[in-house]
Amino acid sequence: MKNQLKILKILFNTIALFSLTASISFCNAQSLSTSYRSKQNINNDWLYLENDSQNLSNIKMATNWVNINLPHTWNFEDVTDLVPGYRRSASWYKKSIIFNTIDENKLYQLYFEGANITTKVYVNGYDAGGHIGGYIGFMIDITDYIKNGENEILVRVDNSYNPEIIPSQKSDFFIYGGITRDLWLETVAKTHISNIKISTPKVSAKRASLKINVSIDNLTDPNNLLLKAILKDPQGNVVATKILKTFSSNSEIDFFEIKNPQLWDTTTPNLYSISVSLVKSTTILDEIKDVVGFRWFEFKDHGPFYLNGKRLLLRGTHRHEEHAGVGAAMSNKQHRADMESIKEMGANFVRLAHYPQDPEIYKACDELGLLVWDEIPWCRGGVGNDVWKTNTKNLLKEMITQNYNHPSIIIWSLGNEMYWLPDFEDGDNIKKMNAFLTDLNDLSHQLDPSRKTAIRKYYEGANIVDVFSPSIWSGWYSGSYKSYKKAIDIYKKEYKHFLHAEYGGSSHVGRHTENPITGEGQIKSDGWEEAIVQTDVSNIAQMGDWSENYIVDLFDWHLRVSESDPNFVGNIQWAFKDFGTPLRPENDIPYMNQKGLVDREGKPKDAYYVFKSYWAKKPFAYIESHTWTEREGPENTPRTISVYSNCNKVTFYHNGKKLSQKQRDISKFPASGLTWDINFFEGENELVAMGVSENGEKVTDTLIVNYRYKKNEAAKDLKLSYRKLNNGNYLVTATATDKNGMRCLNYEDRVYFQCLSGGKTKKNQGTPTGSESIKMANGQASIEVIPNNIQNLEMMVINQSFKGTYLTIKK
């Protein structure tokens, strides 16, 4: 009862302090209020104006504002529509906030978790401040501009092309414009704790030390001021308390002897909590809280990686910040879902490519046990002018300062492919590049001596940073995937701390072949270096079939090599999720980089299960492939079926008949030896795989395959069919058929969908069922359609060969 009264009192004081309009969200999960500090999420009920004017008077006179909620980007669809280019310009956001009472002893601030790329904030017509650069948080103090009553907040955000701000226009990802992350209204006492910087100078299994640097703003009278720090273990028990007098705006709190610390690692990510209070007499003036993870790590020279004194193979992937339908304006739930899926796959490492990401990502990595490579967006474009250098250094400072306390982070990356395609004259000058990279490296170590620096694919700077990743794209941009071991054996010797980032290839969901391409006899098999211009070399990326089968084999080979090498640091697959890119307009799904293990909505492809078979702990079995249920071939011609599983033993059944039980052995390829040769019957075939884990737990997977002995002839027609989805929409499917009406399993040409009336297609999603232009997968392509339920739904599909097929769905 006392606790309930206390909570009610706090809420009452908060509401009395300032009453906000309905545009402010008081969601408990996103709000923090005390008598001395308040933080309110203000994502809801904004107005948006697509206008690039810089004239405040013109903007105030505008009448065509539209209602939106944050996060928001104006590029949520135009990046993946069929029109070349996307909007690189400015827009405005507007909101009214009502303050009934303004406390003169408080500061009022707007905290943006991220806005791309440059931002200006106006309060009641006054310029309150701004920020240069995207992908990172910033604070705007609005105290001097607000008044009792209604206050107008105007925010101008601009993602126009600007070579003086990284990332380069030539990067292989979209630069989304807008307020792409959460926005908060914060109040603090004028004298308040602005930051705590947490370090763990000494950590072992037996003892650890903790150092907290505390920064206090507006400290005018230090008399009778105390700092109180309370450290609690992961179970919530108080471990230690420190109280000291403070005499300046910067203080240090030390815990020298924390016995038997519960270590943070990738399997048990133990998090302590720390609270630091600023106290005068017995009154708390301010308090700030954070988490602490005790861990230590080491990259052995020319050898493996160690975490807390034990060898850990880094099992990684990359993560871009975007999702179907919303672009970069993802919700926290969507951010968290990405990281949980990565962890479920069994990964213990993630490279955040190619920019700092939403605060929810770092929080998730801390809590889930994912080591992090954090990266500034110096991605291509070379070195720039003095303004460019200042902006780039500022972004590095902001990234390290804001993310410093996260125990998951072990690497600050200073760039990726930086010398490619310079934006400035002489921007790829090696001497200039190395001088600036050295400045960044020194700055990073000055700001944080405890972590490593890294770059990827800039060989001339490999010895400047602590960790280097060369380019190895065996089996995709160069050579055969069978050259992978040769590549890593060379680079392990050449680079003191070598970590392989980026490998993989594209796959189109549902595309399969009985004979995956290997490139043998068509490519130089020993190569592995990616060329800037792909026409300079023959590679699988150009001639490959983009089938899920080939990519499964490629990843299987890479993982078999990495998992068997006791001296290998580890590798980082590119990329976890399909993402949008302006550089790939002709891909099977236009403007999509389809190298993901999951599609742009997060739905797993076959390759996801290959990684699970090597990395995941929870027992599972997966028959390759659930998107390959229609197959053909001659009678009495065995087809090899692979089962990807992390179980020791797997038994396989065909139409109820047990074939055999096999032992998983990662020295065997493919599928660690879990393969069976099947003579399919014509018609329906039931395949069942049953795995047994070490502790005797059983898991099963079932797949129904329709098989035919007769090969289809050339495609003569496109046919449309539909089925109603649980959400009330329709999935309209186009099927290429021959003169006998058989599905043409070898037809892969592009088709175009259009809704003529009665609804609209769910287009511009960049997904296998969310693009009006898409290449077929084994003679089929689909699109989701939203009916208006007023008139009949009329659909059309066309391409160059078939001038139009129509379908009517009656309401």
C-alpha cells in the first residue's frame, strides 16, 4: 500500500510540474518520472510537412500538414518503389506542448535518439539548436525558449546529398531522412549529473574493480554536496555503497574490491546495476542509473579470441537498421526482434553496419549476450576536406561517449572500404587517408583505452588499427567457396589481429535447382578478393542462379571451415536481413540487397537454418527446403535431401518408411553428413526427419513434396490464382505454365503485378510478396493485395513475353 501511495505521489507531482497536450505519450514502459528528473516519450501525434523551405514564415503559413507518429522517415517506401532515386531533401515536423507551470530550477530538454542527417530545432520561433550527422543521439536545451501555456516545436530534418557528412552517397545502403528514432522530453535540476562513465580497470574470476567518472553540470555551490553510488548484483542485492564529497564538476568513484564477480559473457550475460545520486543534506537532487558488465577480452596475436580467459570462436553476422514498410523508422519491438532472432540462431557477435544504431540494439546486446563491433559511417568516399574531417571526428566522439558503458561493445570501427570512389579530389590519396585514419585511431584510444579499433578492407591502413578485416568473398564476388580455408590461413599469418567480416551471397526466396551452379570451369577458383567493378572479373554473383540451394552450400562450407579451426578468431556473415540499396536496381527484387539470412520482414530463409545447425543450443531439425515443395526429374533418379540439425543423431523417413539413422559429423559436407538419397514417387511424398539431442530430447520436421517425372516444356502462359490470408488480404500468385498447363519450374523471368481496381497491392516492401516487380522463383511469384471490400478486385500480371493475364476476385 505504501508503495502504491508513493507511486501515486510521484505521478501527481509530475503532472503538476507540467501538463502536456494529448500529443505526449505517458506510456509507463517508456516514461521515467521522479521529483528531480523526468523523461517522457513524445513520439505520438506530430504533424509532418514535406517541404524543404528554410524560411520559417513560409512554414508557419503552410496548411498541408499531415498527422504522423514517430519514429518516421519520408523514405519508408520510395527507396524500394520502381522509380529510380529517392527523396533526398528536407521536411518539417511540428508539435504543440503545453506547460502549465515552468519550474525555474529545472532544465527542459529534447533528446533525439537519431535524426537523419542534419537537424534544426525551433521553439516558439526561436532557433534552439541543431545537430550535424545522423545515426546518433543529441540533446537540445529548450529551457530559454519555452513559456507557460502552449509552445510550438518545429523541427527541420534534411537528408540532402552533402559530401561533407558521412556516409558517402556511394555507400551500398539508403540514407533515410526523418526523425527515425524515439524522441523524449526530459527535465532535470539545473545542477544535475550529466553523465557517468563506467570502466572496469581490473577483472578476474576472483575480483574486479569499478571506476565511475561523474560529470555534474552547473555546479555553482559544492558545499554540503555528496555523491552516493550503490552497486547491485544481477539478483538485485547491494554489493557495495560509496559516499564521497564532491568539490568539482568532475568526480571519480572507485570500487576497488568486488569479490567473485558474476562475469558477463555470451552465454550468461550477467548485468550489475549502478545508481549514482547527487545529494544535499538528506535531499536527492539528481540520480542516474546504468548497467555494469564485468568481463575482459583478448585478441591473441595471429590466433584466436579470448573472453574471460577462455577461447571463444566469434560467430557473427551484420545488422542494417531497416525493416519492410517502415524503412529505418523501426519500433523498439522490431529492433529487439532482430536481435532475438540473431541470438536464437546461435550468434555471439554482431557488427553494426555501417553506422551507430538505435539505443534499443545496444540494450538488447547487453541483455542477450551479443558482442558488438560498433562503426562510424565512414563508408567509401575517401577522405574529405576540413569540414568533413571535423564532422567525422565529432561523430566518432559522440558514438564512443554515448555507447561507452555497454559491456557488449568490444570494437570501435573507424571505417569500411573507405578509399573506394572518393567524393573529393585526391580523396583516395593513401598518405592523406592514413594521416586521418591515424588521427581517428588516436582519438578512439584517447576516449576509450580499453577497447580495440578496427577497419575493414582498407589494406594500406591495416597496421594503424588494432583489428583488421580483409575482403574475402570466396564463392560470390571472386573464386570458389572452396578457396576459403586457403584465404584465412594466409591472412592469419599476415595480420596480427585478423577478424573476417563479410562473406556470403544473394538468394531469392523459393528459387531452387536440382543442380546448383558451382562455377567450375567458368571462374578462377582460387580468388577471393572483391573487385570494385564487377565486370572486371568472372564471378558467381554475375552468373549464379541465386538459388537458396547454392547459398546453403556456400555457408555450410564456410562454417565447416571456421568451426574446425582451433586458431581462428571467427567470421561475420553479411548480412542478417535483406536491406534496401540504391546500387542494385536490377536485383530479383529491385533495389534490395538479398544477401540476408532472413527477408526484409525477418522471415528465415533456408540459410538461417544452416547457421542454427552449427551454432544454436535449442535442438531442432530442418529439411531443406520448405520453399521447395514442387520438384521434377526422371523416374528412379535419386535426389539428395539434406537435413540441417544440431542434434547428434537424425533418423529420416520417406512415406512412413524408415531409411536410416545418421550421426552428425561436421567434417562431412554437406549438412554435416545428414543427407539421404531419395527416389521420389510421382505425386505426394512425405519426408520426416527426427533428431535426438544429447540429453535425449526429440525434435521432428515434416515436409510434403509433390514430384513429377515429366519435365515441363517452354512457358506459354501466366496464370493467376489467389487465397485469402488470415489478415483479410489476398495472396495473388502468378504461375508460368507450358502448353499442357504444367508449372514451368525453370522459368525465372521478371513479372509485373498491378491492381486495376477494388484495392491496392502491398507494394514497395522489398519482400518476396511485397513488390510489384519481381523475378519468378521456380515459375511462381506472388503479391499481397489489400481489398477495399467495395468492388470486385481486378488484378493483372504482365511481362515482355506475356502481354497480360487477369483475375477477378468477387467481393
